[in-house]
Amino acid sequence: MNILILGSGGREHALAWKVKQSPKCGQIFIAPGNGGTDKVGTNLDLDAKNFAKVESAIKEHDIKMLIVGPEDPLVNGIVDHFRAKSEFDNLKIIGPDAEGAKLEGSKEYAKEFMKRHDIPTADSRTVTMENLQEITKYMERWDPPYVLKADGLAGGKGVIITEELRDARESLRDLVEGRKFGKASEKVLLEQFLKGIEVSFFVITDGNDYRILPEAKDYKRIGERDTGLNTGGMGAVSPVLFADRAFKEKVNTRIIKPTIEGLKKEGVKYCGFIFFGLINVGGDPFVIEYNVRMGDPETEVVLPRIKTDFLDLLIAAADQKLYDTEIEYERFTASTVVYVSRGYPEFYEKGHEISVGDIRSVLPFHAGTKKQEGKLVTNGGRVIALTGLGKNLGEALSKSYSGGENIDWEGKRFRGDIGFDLKELGQ
Ligand code: AMP
Ligand code: GLY
């Protein structure tokens, strides 16, 4: 079976690496891919936003399965595009249609959905130009910290958390009145702050059944001990031991099950991944966000921990036969450390040559890399994620870090404390 994966990050490299292990996997194409994905398959120089180009590639390469990595094409209806054409009836697609993708594409939609289905989440108010004055005033009665979320996609930058009422008011005006993220911040959610530790859960679903993938914790801030600006993710760990059996049971019965049943009741045909961003508040899970795709860099620790043939799971999902599958996990711990460009997540340079020594102790998942005149050079903020596997967190992390000593470029940066909070909890 020939497979096309859309995207260019560490997530897509990990997806390609994983499906490649299946005996059912034929040729793999990654579009546009990066300087590492071309070792697993063939990179296609096309933009996922251009559905017509994706369509031609599918025909030309006899693609039988399309896996959509990032959220943008999903929110913009790539699945609807193919579902509307009978010639693609047999194309297996991993990813929801635009209706399902609203779970990520609109924070307000997600919030209303959770309210309709009694899924635990932070209380919130929607702010638009109509009630901006009223809400800015009323914020006095809201306890800090203030959480503001742009309704639409804002490239991971749409959440602002501040202790100061004055800053919160100014940010709110900036977002709604100043349209800081254009249409994406026309609406903003003012949300109750949830105090607790974060953990992410992932499922693959065919709309009826689902299988829970290994959980993970990622580290979004640029600075050590979770300080500084938000990034796409600087590292991740799986498993997360505070998410014990009792906690997982709550996540399943209070959150995952009602989400899948809610989608079904509302007539949303959902085939793909759902990523549940959760906060553990005193032992109870609350949803802070849904994503309609896998996480990056979470995928780089989640997939290595799946023992089951992953392509079999994806085929079953696309054929609505997940009921017929079982998922088995590996018992080891996986950690990944993301090595980034100096300046990231703000302005950073590209085009630095990457020297790679002996990194056989890790699984290298490329992100912002490309080949240029036969050399591997940096091509993004997050350059490469190095995944270590070990019998515990310490062992996995020591591999991720020692691997990092053998890869270099001008201005390489990373966080040296991935997993710090889990270690403090005894993991
Ligand atoms: P998101 O872009 O939705 O992943 O949010 C970015 C980060 O903001 C999350 O990873 C959390 O650390 C934090 N966050 C979001 N919502 C809340 C909330 N209601 N309470 C506390 N922290 C939050
Ligand atoms: N690492 C967070 C995300 O993929 O959204």
C-alpha cells in the first residue's frame, strides 16, 4: 500500500518511520517532508494547502492512504475535498473533515461541545466586539491568572496567561479590537485558570470505536523550569506515571468516551487522531484543548511505544473496523529532546550546516532540516528531535542528551531539563 503523509515536521518523520515498519507498507511519500524523511521515503515538493496538487500526487503515485499530519489542511477541508469526489471513494484518509476539525479550529466550538456533553473543562466566556467593554469591566470579578484564548488557529501562539488585570485587559483589546491574529482572534475565550500538571492523551478513532495510544507530557516553554515564551514543544516524555490506572479510567469515562459519543450523536463522522490536552487538577482530569491530529514532539515518544503494527491500526480506522483490533504498548520509557535554532521561537537563522556524529543511541526525527547541495542544513526553528528509549526516564533522557552532543550547528539550543517535574514526582 502506497502512503502519502502531509507535513514537514518531526511528527511526520516519526509517522513515516512507524508505518514503514509494517509489512503492508509499500512506498512512502512525504509532502513536503524534510532533510530526514527522504531516508524513509520520497519527499514531494508540494504544499498541502494546494489540494489540486495533492490530488495529482495521489493519482500519480497510486496512493492508497493519505495521512494528514498538521491541522491546517484539516481545518481547511482537505478531507471534504476528497470525500466529495467518487473517484477517491477507496482512498483511506486519516484525519477528520472540516466539521470534525472544528474541535481544534474553534476554541468556542470545542468549549460548547464539551458543555453539551458534560466533559470537564474550565469555565469560560466568549468575548467579541459586542461585549468587549462589558467583559473588560467584569474581569475585576474574575480571579487571576487570566487565561485568554484566540478562537481560531494562531500557530500555537493564541493563548495568553497573565497575573495582571491591566495586562489581561490590554491583551484582550489587542486580540479582539486590534485583531492581533486576524479573524482567529475576532472571538476570544476568557477562561478560568486550572491549577495542576498537564498530560496529553491520544486516540485513533473511526467514529465508533477508538484505541487509546500511550500518553505523553510535552514541554512547551522555551526556558528551563517552564519559563519564557511558548514554543511548538521543546521535548516530551512517555509514559507519564502520575497518570496511573485510576486517573486513566477517569480520562476514559469522563472525557474520551463522551467525546467520541458526542461526535457520533451530532452526526460528525470522525476518522483520525484526537489529542486531548488535559490538566490534572487534584486527581481529576480537565480538558484544556482538543487537537485533531497528533502532537509534535509528542508523536516522537508515543509512536515508539506502540508495539502493535501501526499501519494495521490506521487501516482498521479507515475501514471502520477498529472494534476488531487490540493495541499493545512497549513497556520502556521514551523521551525526546528538541534541538532548536538560536532565537527560536522568535526570529532565528536558517541555512547553517548540521554536522552529525554517532547518534546510533537515539531515534533522530528531523523537523527543520533540508538537504542543500548535498549538505544537511537547518531550515526551521525546531531542527531535530532525538528520542531515547530506556528502562526508565533517566536512562531514556541520558540517551536523548548524549545523542545531542554528537550533532551540532551554529547556534544550537535545547532545554536541559526535560522531564524535570516528573522526576520531582519520583518518576
Ligand atoms: P494551548 O495552546 O491551548 O495548548 O495552551 C497553551 C498552554 O496554556 C497550555 O499548554 C497550558 O499550559 C496553558 N493553559 C491553557 N488553558 C489553561 C487553563 N485553563 N488553565 C491553565 N493553563 C492553561
Ligand atoms: N506539542 C503541542 C502540539 O503539538 O500541539
